[in-house]
Amino acid sequence: MAFATIDVTKGITGTIPVANGGTGLASGTTGQFLKFTGSTTVASSAIGDTGKVLQVKTAYGGTATTVNTTTNQLPINSNFYATITPTTVGNKFIMYGTCDLNYENAGTYHDVGFCYSTDGGSNYVDTNMSGKAAKGYYTGVTRLEGTFEFTTGELTTSSANAHRISFNGLSGNGACQFMANSRSSIIIMEIAV
């Protein structure tokens, strides 16, 4: 048995509640999405709720370069970076990366962290995490190839410019080399605050 199309504008007044398969809303805001705010309530909500990931950017590989022995090197390699532009100034960038270093000398160590630039790479600044330098600790006991570890960082954006995120060498006690291969990588997530 076939049914004709039902004209809901003639048979229903008001909004259809969530319990009956509706939203309970008479209108919404352009560019927003619907979300449950309770077990039986739906609301229109702006993109970028607190704690939500807004975008992710990555970088892989790079060209080989020597890491300084004892000084802060911003960045380790000017050709290796990920670029991300904040959706809203004041949001956080959460950074994770693996840095592949080739140690030339026994007992060499390096502290490696993240740095960023908002002027296209002319000037880099250290990142921080809870007020402390973000870093990973890399060490070798003999000549090691393909030794890589991870580093993490957090940055609250203060500029609407594109941010260029890279590794920086914080300190160390011997020469080593940042390797040009796909094992060096950076992942950046923008988190709404």
C-alpha cells in the first residue's frame, strides 16, 4: 500500500522534539553544527569548542645538516619545518616530533626541542610547555646511525601569521648530524581554547 507525501507544515505546529526524531530547534546559525548538550537536547554550536582539534599539519624528511655542539641552534635545519596558520589567535599548538640524529662521537648528547617563526623563517623563538623548554634528550655511546627519539611542545599563539615550526638544538657536547630521511617528522595540532 503506497502513501502520498505528507505535508508536515499542515499537520505539525512548532518544532519536532528530539524524542520524536527532530532537533527541537526552530533555527540555527550559519557555519555552526548540531551537538547533543544533554540526552534529549540538541544545540547549535560554533566550530572550535574548547579542547577540540581544529587542524593538523605535518612535515617529513629534510636535508642533512650539522647540529651545533653547545649552543642553542634556532632552528637545527632551516629547510625542515611545518607551516600552520592559527584559526584564532590565542589557540594552542600541540607539537610532537621525531628527530633522527647521527652521532659522530662516543658519549655525544643533545637536547632537542621545538622553535617557531611567524615571519617566514627569518627569526625563530623557543617554544615552551608549562613555562619550561620543550625537549627530547638524545644520546649515543658509539657511532650510531638512525638514532631518533621524540620531543613534545606547546605554544599559545599570539599572532595571526603563519607559524613555521621546526626543531632547535638546545645544548650538547659533541657534533652530530640531523639526517635527511623520512624518520624525522613533525606533527602540529591546533587546539581550541
